[in-house]
Amino acid sequence: MINRIRYGIILITIFTISGCATVTKQPAVVEAPVSRKEQQEAQIEQMSKIPEVKRYKRKIAIARFTNETNYGRALLTDEEYDRMGKQASDMLMSRLIQSNNFLVFERPDLGNLKKEQDLSKDINLIGVDVLIVGSVTEFGRSVGGKSGFLSYTKVQTAKSKVDIRLIDVKTGHAFFSAIGSGEASTESGEVAGFGSRAAYDSTLNDNAIAAAITDVVDELISKLDERPWMTDILEVQGNQVFISGGKTQGIRIGDTLKVMQRSKVIKSEQTGFDIELPPKQVGELKVEGFFGDNETNEGSICNITDGDIDRNMLSQLFITEGDKK
């Protein structure tokens, strides 16, 4: 009986002393007052009330994304060392595609792409409006924790920072930059021999980089959306006008588009850049149909609703968004 009492006192003492070194308690899961199905139905109802925003897709590409940190430099080969940059590039590309706001074209693996096109004799690379360049500028890991009497906790943390720039293809001007940071951590612990001691968690690297990309991607998308959308005229046949771009670029039947004529280009002595004077509107179109079967060969069939289009001036004309109604 006395032994049992002593044993109980020892256990109470151990847990009392080691309380300062226990794993952080996870928050309790609380059920929502309504079912998941009811939540989804309510979300769909609310979404249906939001007016549709017209959004035409711009063409973008990631030119490069490199690892500029010192992490692993002494241990890894050049190819292994830059794996972090390639990983960040793939994550950013995936998020831009998932946003469904842009036509995203391949550039980091352009060499492999050109080899395949040479083999198939089908070279059809598409030019883009904006190039994205970036790098992982900071990356590090740390290990912390607490030790108590017969207790132990370990916290592994990875932190990452990425720097991204947008470059105008026509001028080479870097017109925007943004920085994203991310952090990921995991915690483990033991009390009186019970629990776990975590080994090195390599997934924290991936999660930290993903968090940094997520931190910057909304700002990046918002800036890219500010760029004016435009496309070219392919052909004019009577009152019909055929233009590049269709459904995958966000064009819809019934949309109104403007026909614009480029103005004179003058080189600025102050900046050294060529500056194009404001274009003038020479016509208006209404989208009546589509042709093509993918984003690289699709187009729209339009009717002229205002103005007149001179077929001899097609090289000076371009199409842009109409006034929002």
C-alpha cells in the first residue's frame, strides 16, 4: 500500500515539474452550428449574387527563378543547389495557372521544349506580354525547445523569403517588384519517456517556400491584372472581323470591344524610352462567335457596330476591352 502511495506521489511530481516543457496543446475542434451541406448551399447562393467581372487573360511567362541563398552551398552540386529555385518556380507557375487569370507559358524548360518541337517539326512558340523573374533570397532553419525534469520538447522551424519582379517584354523595363516571406514549424515532445522525438523534417523546407510564394502571389496577380489587355486583328471580311483570342482568354459572346489605331512613337530625351502617344478609337466590335480548339489557335468572330476598318491599316490597329456597362 505504501509503495502505491509513493509511486503516485512520484508520478504527480514528475508531471508537475515537467509541465513547462510539454508540447503546445492543440485547439479543440468545434463543430459548426449548421451542416457542411448547408454551408456549401449558402456559399453558392451568395456567389450567385455577386456580379460577374469581365476579365481578359494576359500572356505571361516565368523567365527564371533561382536560389540565391547560402543554404546547402558547401554540400550540394550546382544542379542540386538550384533545386530550391526550380521548386519555387514550379509553385509560382502552378498558382498562376490555378488563378485562371492568365495564359501561362513555359520558359524555364524552354530548351527541352524546343528540342521536342525540333523533333516534331512543329515550332510554334508564343510571345508573352510580361516576364516574371525571381529568386529565393533568404532561407534558414532553426531548432529550439525546452527541457525539464524527465521532459523534453523540440521545435523545428524553417523560414524563407522570395523576391519577384515583373518585366515589360517590349521595353525590358522592370515595372514592379514584391517580396514574400513564409514560415513552417513542427513540434514534438516527451514526458517521462512517453511521446516522440522528431527527426529532421525535410518537408518544412517545402512548406516554408510554399508559404512565401502564397504570401506574394495575390499582390502579383493584382498588379498583372492592371496591365491593359489587347489583341490583334487577323482578317477583315466585309462587316466581319476575326481577332486573336477566344473563350480561354475570357472573351464572351456579346462582349463589346474597341478598335484602336496606334499613334506616333517618339523617343524621350528625358528617359531614353520610346513613348507612344495615346491611340485613338476608330471602331467598335461585338463578339458573335468563336473558332479554334485551344488557347494557342483560338479566335473570335466579331461584327463591326461602329466605325470603319481599313484592311490596309491592320498593322496599325489593335483590339482592347470595351467600356464596362
